[in-house]
Amino acid sequence: MQDDDILAPRKSRSGSGSHARFSRDEARGPIIDQDGHEIRPESLEQGFREFRFEFGQGSPFGNLTREQRIARLEAMAKLLDVAFILPGTNIRYGIDGLIGLIPVVGDVITTAISLWLVREARALGAPWHITARMLGNVAVDGVVGLVPFAGDAFDVMFRANTRNVRLLQRWLEKQPRM
């Protein structure tokens, strides 16, 4: 039996012996996207025109005001460094300390997020000496964080992202308002 035989309908109830052949797509049914909408087969034949992420002009991430960007950086730093309290103590930790528990991969992920914060600071106009200090904090956090257990404890206490946002805020306070 061939694959095409599976796709052929059986005799109709009326007894006529006509066999209409179905294409493979018709036999499988309609193509549905993740929202439950049917996709026309013609649109699939055109192929992908373009797929990309845009974080510049025209995207929801690129149209933020300066204050909104700073608030987003502060929120991210809090989430990474001080979002939770260890029950029964006054020790605060964030997802940086939690993700950092995954050997090597966790530290790479949290270092990448920290580097994104530095990139955002640069986009806000932070000069090279501020971004260099921020990169130094990220480097110390990333390298020491690679040490099992002691590095994770260091991550909780050092709080590189909070330090970096504080550096940025101090620099921004000294800048004239436009």
C-alpha cells in the first residue's frame, strides 16, 4: 500500500465506484495558527518575507522616554538583585542569585542580562568612564560567580546591577535637564 492509497477516499455509500483523489494537504485538514485562525495555503507558498526583531524606532521598546527607560533599568536591577527576602533573615536576593545556581550557563545568562543594562546606560548617553566602571562590575560579578557556591553567595552580596544603576543615576543627576 502506498501513501497515496491512504489518502484516497473509500467507496461512497451510494455504491458508485468513483474515487476522487485528495491532495495530501486536503487529507490533513486546514492549517491553523497559534491563535486558532485558519491559514490559507497560498500564503504559505509565498514563503517567509522577513522576520526580525526591531528595538529601534517604531517599536514599543524604542519609543520610551528617558524616565521610562531609567525606571525600566531600576526595575530590572531590583528583579535581578533584591526582589526576594530569605525567610527569617534580612538577606535580599534576586533572580541573578537563583539563575546563577545553574553552573556556568546560569552565570552566562545573568552576565548577558547585566550587559544589556550597560548597553541601555550607554544608549541613555552615559560616558565611557561610567560604562567602563559598569563593565568592571559585570566582569567581577560574572567571573566570581563562576566559582561554585561561593560565587553564588558573592552574587547575592555584591549586587552588580544595583551598583550599575546607582552609578548611572548619580551621573544623570549631574546632567543638566533638557
